[in-house]
Amino acid sequence: MSTTEQPLATFQVITDTHVRDEVGHIHNRHLEQALADIASFSYGSSGIMHVGDVTDRGLPSEYREWQRIWEQYAEKLPEIRFTVGNHDIGAVIWQKPPLVLLGMTEGHVAELLEQDAELEHPVKQTAEESAALIQKLAGNQFMLSGQAGYEGEMGSSEGSVGSHVYDSEGGNKEGSVRGEVQAEISARTNTETITVAGLWHRRLNDFEAATGMKGSYHDHWIDGYHYIFLGTEQPHPKDCEMSSEQLEWLDAKLAEQAAPDRPIFIFIHQPLIDTVAGSLQAQGWYGVNQDAELKAVLAKYPQTILFSGHTHWQLQAPHTMYDGAGQMPTMFNASSVAYLWTDEDEHLEGSEGLHVEIYKDRVVVKGRDFTAGKWIEGAEYTVRYPVVECESSFSQFTHFL
């Protein structure tokens, strides 16, 4: 009889599926492969945790395509829960040229999103208030860092940062193309254009309807473990904007039944700066505007394991796991289902994700190549429990600002 130790619970982590409305698109084919592969080894799983950018542009046609693909495999898969990503809810439709939704009228946005033009918004915001919020968030404009959505077939894009290069219609060049995509959103009062609050409500409505999630942050107790999903509260094209209310909520949630020998799992689309692959300052794909504030909360709960997406960095790259350096909880880059990126700043066709096993004294995280249906060599990590208390304090994180 086998004496192999069995995990107390398992779950899977996927991110950046970037589903398009073309049935045969490479992103969609990669999602189909990923779900079929997960179905082959996920029996008894506590769930699939999606870390954001479910779709490429957050359009109704893309959510319908997501649903079509999911329904093919749903009976063989555990329940899925979602984190909100910038491509799902942002103020820009990433195509060539980028379509800035905050420069459109409410009626035009409603038509694009196939919504009622007279939708009642829970937050009443004047044009002046909307303009002031834009100025507060981005100094009169959102500086858009070439959000990636690799098409990899033909053509090129004119903009990049870090050199993820986005061109929805023509595709991208492989390799590094430098530049910057800027979508200027005027802070001048304009009673005709949609407000930030109105756009956020419409974008979040579509995300909630498609995923079944309620709000951009939420938590779930599953099989005795706590799963917490964080997310932006503004339609920022690239970054995560968190309110003080969300940070206070997180602190309270992390304290629920907290114990040093029981892991807590957090999911957020954008990584914190200088943690996992792609988030190093020189790489540029971090993106939590309240970076220091979030780190200060997390430092109090070293038993936490945080998973992020956004960067698309392949799992064989260095820094897939960030061990916390004695100051923070453990963090993992969850790679991407749609396409990959490398330390050489180059696109790589592929599709990856994580499989997590929880044991009494450890958590094991394994990288999975969905296209090959194999475990990734060199991408298996162990986090031991109980953990020791982090040595850091809030003041130690001020250099991240």
C-alpha cells in the first residue's frame, strides 16, 4: 500500500487569459488547452483562482467567448473565482489606436458595452468631480505604458514600455520596441463625456455579470482556508488603485482565525514593486499605487502567500517566487495563459500556470506548462509552516514610494 502523503487541499492559479472575440484566436486556443489540462489533474481541487485580465478588452463579445470556452470544460473542473484585471475594467480599449473611453459620451460607451444608456449609477459624480479625480490619479492624463496583448502573427505596434507591445489589430513585433503609448484624458469640464464613476460602474457591471464576483475585492473560506481577492477601485488603464477602505478591510480579513501554521492566500492582478519576476523597477511591470500601504498590511501576516499576474513572465525566469526577504510574506508570479514574456524582454509563445498543494507543515507550488501538459522543470517551490514573524515595520517600506 502506498504511503505517499496526500495534500490536505489543492487549487490551481491561472492569469492573463486575454480572451478575444475571435473563436480561433491563439489566446482562446491556449485557454482551451489550459482548462483541458487542469481537468486532467485537478480532481478534488478547492478551485481555480484567476488573477485577472480575463479578457483582452472587457467587451461583451469577449465575455461571451470566455463563457463558451468555459462551458466546454466546466463539468470536469472545480469552481473558478476571479480577480479583476486592468484589461477587464480599464478606461482604455487596447487596440490600434487605443480607444479612450473617458473621451466618449455615456451613450457611446453604453453602445460599445451593449448596455442601457440610462443605466442608473450608484455614485453620482459631476463633470467637475470626475475631472478632479482624473487629475488626482494621473495629473490630467493617464500615462499608458504600452499594455501588452501579444498577437504574434503580423504587423507591429508603435508603442511600448518594458517592451510589452500592444497592437490589437495588427499584432506585435517580437523583441523590444521602445516608446510610450499615451492616451490623454483631458481634465477639463465636459458635461458630454462619461464620468470616471459612470465608466467604473459600467465596466465593473460587465465583469461581475460575466464572472459572478461581487465587487472588485472579496473573500472566501474554502475547505478550511482563507482566499482573499484584491483589486482596483478605479478604471485605471494599467495600475491598481486601492482605497483606504479596502486596505482596512484586508487587515481585518487577514486577522480572521489567523494562525502562524495556517496559510492565507491572496490574489491581486498587479504585483508589488521589486518582488516577483517582471516587477523589478527596471522591468516596469509592478502596478499597485498604494504599494507601501499594502506592504505594511501584509508584513503583519507572514503566513500569507500572494499570487499576482500582469507581467506574463515565464515561470523558468528568476524571481518566480519572492521569499519575502525576512520582511514580507511569500509571493508568486503566476505567469500567463495567453502568452509569455522573458527576462530578455521578448515575447515567448506559451501558456503556463500554477498548481498548489497544501500540507500540514508546508505549501508546495508547482509550475505547469499547459501546452505540453507537463510540470515545468525547476519551477517547484516549498513554503514551510509555521512561519516566523516578519522583522519589518511600516517605516521600512517608505523607500518603495
